[in-house]
Amino acid sequence: MPARCWAAWAIFEETEVAIVRVAHRPGELGRAASRLGAGKIIIDYSYCGLEQGSTQEIVVFGVDNVTRAASLLDELAAESA
């Protein structure tokens, strides 16, 4: 039986994202997403993680308006500080 070769092709696209650091506790991702929703920002995707040794979570949002989203998330971070 002949060996079969499978090729996987992927297309990558770089996009700007909005990033915020929030406390690592339940509800913070929802708070950030709600703030964006209240500002009429469409969220295409999000993901989050922790930096080693940090008590804050880094949340990344792919949105339709990065400038406005960054402003809203900066306000949220300032309120949390």
C-alpha cells in the first residue's frame, strides 16, 4: 500500500489587538468584555493568560475598533488599580 502524504496549509494574518491586565479572579474577563459591549465594540475573539510571577491576568481582545477598545480597557484598568 503506498504511503500517503498530507499537506496542511495555513494562512496567517497579523492584526492589532487590545490588551488589558486585570486581577486574576472570577468575573474579570466578563467585566472587561461587558465594558467593550457597553461601548458598542464588537469582539471577534479573546484569549488570556498569566505572566510568570504576576498576580494579574493578561486579556487580549480582537475587536473591530482597537483605538476605542484600548481607551475603554485603559479606563477599566485605572478603576481596578
